[in-house]
Amino acid sequence: MNSCLIITGEKSGEEHALSFFADLKSKLPNTHFFGVGGNELESQGLELLYHLNDFSSWGYSEVIAKIPFYLRAMKSILAEVDKRQCKVAILIDYQSFNLKLAGKLKAKGVEVLYYVAPQAWAWKEYRVQKLAAAVHTLFTIIPFEKKWFSERGLKHVISIDHPLLTTYKKDLKEFHSKKFSNPVHLLLLPGSRNAEVEKLLPEFIDSFIKLKKEITISLSIVKSSSVNQSLYAPYDQYFEKIFQNEDLLIALKQADFSLAASGTVTLTCALFEVPTIVCYKTSLLNLFIFETFVKYRSHISLANIIHNRSVFPELLQDKVTSYNIVSEIRNWYYNHRKYNELKEQLKTTKILVKGEDINISQYLCDVIENSYGKKIDS
């Protein structure tokens, strides 16, 4: 039986993989998929060598602490590649690990499909040379990336629909923009990591308490299953509604505003036209590394990077205060024209994240079959 390695070291990577995995697996019934993923990929047939929770880390300090684990995991994964005579690997996100793995796989004659491109335009541009040497095909999901990577030596670069566009295709087709409601619904999206929730949720709750003194407002939250639930417990009294990860879309459709940790969720907020204040707090070490090495500092949130402008306010480090959050909410609440203008800008998000007209699972299928000398019929 043919085999294909899939590595998704983070939850966002699993979400990307889920956009094509089921279709790919149905096209290749004689191919066994193994690697790193989460519960959902495992339920769909991915044999887990490691669970993505084992790989999860937040910020540079945590990554450094886990280096011995990553080295052991890479050695183990490469041994499995040899044992299974694997000829194709699909590496998804998780650039700190996957880029190193790509070079080692290439040296073993494995075709590497890299999904999706690391943000080398932001920092560590030297990674482009490593990608060009190791990768068969690079998939990009941000509008300017295909041109950027192609100009720097990547031979096969495909711009694809952002995975969120694929995930929510049906929902977006049926979506109708929400009108300003009374009471106003504020949604909290404090992140999927313990450190994020611990740093952000207290400020979010304090902001709500202050807003409630002058605005008729209700509060809801999306709780992440990957977060220690005890971090939410002190604040449960404030929530009118509590949603789980899988209920994110329901929560967004009811929200007038959102407070969110920086991450993929900010793009989801933009797709469903929810004005959002993006917040980011990290350790001093992580901040030092960011300020020293990151070239692209115009925006930190994915929504703003996609739009190449500040559609969402961004509050970083010591700017993440209830005073600043309340000020931003007031700017929208008392100025409906400004609020509605932002909603109009957000309507263009789904256009910006549209890629080339290509069947991703079919493309991956063709590469896998070709690598094993069994070109399938199109």
C-alpha cells in the first residue's frame, strides 16, 4: 500500500487539512495517511504518530523549552518514512518544524507539498531558498504571496482559496449582514491557548463591566476545548451565552462586536462582517524577538494583512487595557456611519481570499500517484 505523510502541528493546520483530506482519501483508497494531526483528522483516517497537542507551543520561549522533544519527534517521523517507504509528504503550516523536515525529506527523495506558505515576507526571508530547494509545490493563501515567492525562485506556486473560504463556502453564500441590535451583543474570542486566555480574558471582562454602565449590552464567549477550563470559571457569571469551538459560526452571526486574540479567527470575523478589536499580549522575550527580527510590522492580525490596511484596531502588549478597548467600542457604537462603513469594507474579504480555480485534492492526488508511478486518469 502507498503511504503519504501529513504533518499538522497546530489546530489551524488541521483545519486547513480538513478542507481537502476527506476528498483526497476517497480518491486514493490504496494510500495510507499517517503523521501528526488532531482528533478530527484521526476520525477521518489519519494514523497519528503524534497528536498536534504534543506539538503545540505558544511563543518563542515555549518553543525553545520543547526543542529536545521536537528533535526526537523528527527523528521518529523520518524513521517511519523510511520504514513505510513513503514517497510524498504534505506539510501544513507549522513552519518552525516543517521547514526543517522538508529538507530532510527531500534528501530521502520524498516529494514535499507545502501547504501553506510560511510568512517569509515578514521575517526570515532566507527560508525562501530552503523552500525552493526542498519543495515540489508551494501553496499560498494571502493575495500577494504567489508573486512574491515566484520572484524569489519557487518554480511551482499555486494561489488557493483560503481554507476558511472553503470551510464556510455554503455559510457565506447564505449569509446576510447583521444589522445593529439592541441590546448590543459583544462576543469574546480570547484564544485557543492557556497563556492567551490568561492574559486577555481579565481585560475583556473588565471592558464589558465598564461598557455595561453606559450601554445596553450582552456578553457571550467561545470557549476553546484546548484551554484549561478553570481559566474561564471565575467569569462565567458574566456570560449570557457560552459557545464551544464548533459553535463559532453561530456565535459570530449573533455578534455586533468582537474582542479577539490575534490569529486565524480574526479572518473568520472579517468574513462574517463582525467588527473586531484584535488583542495580543506575549512575554518580554517573545516581544524582543518580534521587534528585533520581524520585517513586516504593518499589521499583526490576519484580517488586516489580507486587506493590507487596518480594518480592525490592533492593541498590542501594554495597549491591551479595558480603557483602550472601551474607547474603540465607543467609536463604533456612537458612530453608526463609521460602523456601517467598516461592514462594507469587510464585504470584500471573501474576494481577497479567493485563489486560482483549481481542485486541490485532485492536484495532490496526481502528485501522489505520479510519485508511485501510477498516474491516475483525470
